[in-house]
Amino acid sequence: MMSDTKQNQQSEPTKSVAKSAAKLLPKCPTCGAPADAKARPFCSSRCADVDLGNWFQGKYAIPAVDSADDTIIEALLAGDMASPQNEDDC
């Protein structure tokens, strides 16, 4: 009976260490599985290739505003977007 209690007490810290180690492992950004050291931050070379393909297809592009958009300049000239410095000078 004593040996069963000791085994249970010894296995509990092992379980908590395993749980904390699982929390520290980063997840694969492609599928969410735990990352592998060989393919880090991905879980496999396949997920790394999927991510690279997404980059090549432009899926990670940041949307940009057209620099030739004159509506901002027109609004400034009309006084709709007057800067605080101009208001203090008046």
C-alpha cells in the first residue's frame, strides 16, 4: 500500500512538468500542432512549404492605400482635416 502512494506522488510532479513543457512549446503557425526542433517554428517541412507557398501567392501582403488618392489633400484644403497647429495660430 505504501508503494502505491509513493508511486502516485512521484508521478504527479512528472505530469505537471509534462503539462508545463507542453505550454512552452510553440505551436505551428500553419496547423497548430506542437513545433518540431528540426522544422521550427513549424511542426514539419510540409507545413513550412505550405507557409512559403502562401508567401509566394501574396496571401500575407499588407493592404496599402493608393498614394495617388487625392481625397486626403482635397479634405485638407477644404479645412475638414485641419491640423491642431493651424487652429492655435488663428
